[in-house]
Amino acid sequence: MIQQSDPTGLHRVLDDFRVLPQAARRLDTRPELWPDEVRIRVERLNLDAASFRQLEQQHEGDGGAVRDAVLGIVADRGKMQNPVTGSGGMLIGTVEEVGPESPLGLKVGQRVATLVSLTLTPLVITDGLADWDGRSEQVPCAGYAVLFGRSIAAVLPDDLPTGLSLAVMDVCGAPALTSRVVSQYVDRGSAPRVAVIGGGGKSGSLALAAARAAGAGRLVGVVPTEREAASLEGAGLADAVVVTDARDPIALRDSVAAAGGPADVTVVCVDVPGCEGGAVLSTADGGTVIFFSMATSFSAAALGAEGVAADVTMLVGNGYVPGHAALALDLLRTDAGVRRLFEERLA
Amino acid sequence: MIQQSDPTGLHRVLDDFRVLPQAARRLDTRPELWPDEVRIRVERLNLDAASFRQLEQQHEGDGGAVRDAVLGIVADRGKMQNPVTGSGGMLIGTVEEVGPESPLGLKVGQRVATLVSLTLTPLVITDGLADWDGRSEQVPCAGYAVLFGRSIAAVLPDDLPTGLSLAVMDVCGAPALTSRVVSQYVDRGSAPRVAVIGGGGKSGSLALAAARAAGAGRLVGVVPTEREAASLEGAGLADAVVVTDARDPIALRDSVAAAGGPADVTVVCVDVPGCEGGAVLSTADGGTVIFFSMATSFSAAALGAEGVAADVTMLVGNGYVPGHAALALDLLRTDAGVRRLFEERLA
């Protein structure tokens, strides 16, 4: 019998062994709030790219089957957490009820995006996802979700379309941490060379813009196709754009080197497995690799660096950095190239 | 047709898609050397703790079955890489042949330990592991292994028993990186509080000793049993020793806090999955978590920190830091507590 809620949401975990909600197999989705909780009326889910891609591949592009899979996961686990990738996504909705002890500062009626993962957010879907064709990461959805004391939600800005804000907030950890790491170099008096693997994507383009704003030197964007290269070149976010399969470590090493590398800071933003080795080899001795892809393998990164005697600092991309949503939205507002890439992607 | 060797060992990869040896399914184990390679006559393997534990559990402690499993993996893959944990271990042996372009500085006849993982080292076992009972991580073994241009091997010191040197070198990345991170705090004028989860183990006890030598403030060791607690207390490596199940995030958070935390630097050295959340919650805002366990889940760490809005820097424990073997061996020589723990463990 639970006597008291915990800011981590522990009181909603239904597993026999005590784990945090993110690690739990199943969450309690009852709509009644504990004193520090907030209930959101859900309007849309934004599935994590790695998760959506996995589901799409597993079901061979059959949208109906993908929809059934998402419904099945949420009904079974009380949260949207892809059992293969372990990842989730985020959601937007309207604040429906605020517990008297909630520290989040939200008010009933505000439209918000949750900046904690769906993998730890109690969620109930009530419309069978009838308005979703299962073919896009953005999922129209009716239902409700619950936020805990230590959750994070951001009020959606008035000056930007909702889809755009959501897409930006979904990946706002990447530019914030990139900015912080680049700033540490700048504070020590150098302008680091930065390579962003997957520089044409959402988190990648924001990471490039954040690196430039923080004072980076040469910026290299790595993309998988000529089409993405043209798009990224048009956006003007990088000094050099190279087309390479990031899963080929030697090709990645050699192409980053040819574009002005190796990098002092390498940011991995691609949602495919197997990029750890190439990222390490693209990074200068004493440099830093930031892994933002949920497809990153911890052991491949650790052993890959050791295996080539690479003295690099490797960071797990933490999705939370104070002020991350505001920083990312400001980059979108002030950098026309970033905005165009996001709008192209959402079109 | 391969024309030239690559310092990463790429030329030994037999997979259709080009990956580094660590990521490869199968390696070429031919004994003939490329110009920058070294061949080692193997004497003993030291299996990674997470790998050995997994094999032991899978085969319910049946030593013969564990031995057959290791033989099967090596025959199939041309290297010792546990397919479940992804991890390997290291080996010792004698230098048998040195290619004319090898940059490693080794000489025929030297006894060495390889400091790159078995997961990327071409290996052939010739004695069927006849002298191993399958019940310990230390595996007497006849056969040969190949080192690449960028591999690392350390000559075994004369003043220490081989088993002791091997056990220390196997985990020497942990004290080296811990030392570097603590030194960064010390350089900024503070003596960080350090918590080592799994402080009674090999990497954990060395991490505690390295933290103290680097100028850490309060040191907390977290261990799973009263027996380990008594042993760690006897060794005098920590200011406080607490007994907690590190997989219980709330218990870990609360016990580290009660012992003088939260920690500025938390070092995770336990070989069980599910410790990411507790490590994050045990760490102060703005602090650093170093994950050294091969059982670490990348997504659990990334999403776990985000899920509780924790502004912590999370490092993938890189097994290579320049000078790591020498630093760890010196800690063993100069810290009687560390030495006693290692000798107890090997006894």
C-alpha cells in the first residue's frame, strides 16, 4: 500500500521489484492524481524516430499493423515504450488538472509539450488512434497522461505552429548539450572543429546551429544522401557537407578528415545502429563524442574506443539540460536555415 | 582482395559489410602477420565479469557447458565476444612474432597483457581449454592471438604476480578516468564527493583509491552485501561504506544521501543491469556519472536522467586513457588496502 508519492513517479510502478518508471514493465494509469501530479488531456504523440522506424520495419510499412502495435504496447505497459529500441517520444496536450503540491507551475487550460520521455509517462489512449494512418511519427491521439513532481513540461509558444514547436522540443537536448560542450572549449580559448553525424536531421541541424552560436570553428555536417546534402548546404548550417554511410567507420573517418577534421567535438544524431566506431575514429585525440542517438550501443562505444586506443571523452546525450527548450526554440526563430529544414521535414 | 592492412584491424574483418573488428561477426584468424601486426602465444584469458556471469547463469553453473560455450564462440567468431553481453575480456601471453612495421614497441619473448578487448582480437584456441573447469573468469589457454597497429599491450611487471597484474590491468580504465574527472574538480578548487557503486570490486576499489589520490573529498563506497562491506571497510578505501541494492534507485539515492551525498562524481562499477536510474539520482545537480559497467544500457541512462530532469554529465567509461596500466599498478603497489582486496579476491 503506497502511502506517499515520490517525485520520480515511483508510486505508479506496478512491477514487483522497485524500479523507476522508465525501467518499469508496467505503470499504473489511474486518472486520479497524487498531490504532486498533473494530468494532461492528450492531443498528439510524437514517437521517437528510432522507435517509429523499428515498428515500420517490423511491420513492413503496414500502417494499420504499426497502429495496432502502438495500441498494444500502451494497453499492456501503461506507457509508450518500444520494447525493441527502449525509446518512446513525447506528447502535447492541455493541462486538465493540477495537484495542489505540483512544483511544475502549470495551470489548467495551458497547452503544453511534455519534455520527459513517453517511456515513463502513464498514458491511456481512448480513441483507438482512429485518426492516425500509422505512417508518420506524429500521432493524433485522444486520451490522458500523467506528469510527476520531477517531470518537465513546456508551455507551447504562441508565435510558432504547434507541429514545429513539438518537433523542436522533441530534440532540444541535443543543441543544449552541444552548446555547453562547445562553450567549454571556447572558455579555454579555442574554437573547436565540430562534426555532426546526421547533420541534416532535426537534432543534427539544431546541433550545428547551436555549435555555431556557441563559437565553434569549422563545422562539418555528415549526411547519408545527396538529397540531404543539398538541403543542408542550402540551409547554410555547415562549412562542409559530406555524404557518407556513418556505419562504415573507415569511410566516416576518412571523409571527416578530408572535410577539415578530425573533429574536436563529434555529435552523433543518426538513428541507425553501428555508428559508434566511426564517430570515435572521426574525433581527434583528447576530443569529445556526444551520442544522441537512441540506437547507440553502450558496449560498442566503450569497447570501440578502447579497441583503437582512442583517448576521447564520450558523453551519453542527456535529454535534459536546463533551458533546453527555450534555447532550441530561439535557434529556430533566429536561424532561417534551421527553420527551413524543419519546415521542409514537416511538409 | 585486401591490399593493405589498417591500424584498426579492418583487414581481418570477414563480414560482408565493412565494420570495425569489435562490431564484426567474424574475424580472420590466420597466423600469418600483416606488416604492422604482432602475434601472441596465449597463456591465459581473463573473461569480462559481465560475460562470465551471463554464461554461468545461462548454463546454471555447469562448468563443462560454460567451457563448451566459450570454445563455440571463439571457433565461430574468431574472437571471444559474448553474444548476449557484447563483452569480452583480455589475455596474457608471450610475444611470438613482431611485424616489421608494428608501432607497439614489443619484442619477441616478452610476457604481455593485451589491453584491448578480446571482442576485437583474432584468437585461436588449440587445447580445447582442457585445463579450465569453467568455474572462474581466469581461463588457462593454449593458442595464439593477433594485435593490430592501434592495439595496446603492456609488458607484465617483474615485481608482481601475474594473476595480480592481469586482474589490475583488466580494469585499469576505471581508475584512470576517475582520476581524470576528479582532477578536473580539484583544478577548479573543489574536493568533490565521490560515490563508487560497487566499491568493493576490482574496478570499484581501484576507482576509490584513484579518487583519493587525485584529491577527492568524502568517499562513499556502495556494496551489495555485509560481507563486502566488512572487506571494504577493512581496506580503508572509503570514508563511508553502505550496503544497498544498486538496482533499487530510491534505496541507492537515499543511502548515498545519508552517507554524505549526493555525490559530485558517481562511478558505476557493478556488473548487473538496472543501476542507471539510481546512479543518476545519487548524483548532485551539475555532477558527473561515469558508467564503467558493461551491463549499462545507453537508453536507460539517457532517458533515466531526462525522466527525472537531472542535469548530470554522463560519461561512457572508455577503457583507454593514456598511462592507465601504469597508474593502476602504482595504486596497487602503494595502497595496501587495494592490494589486500585484490589478493583476497584472487585467493
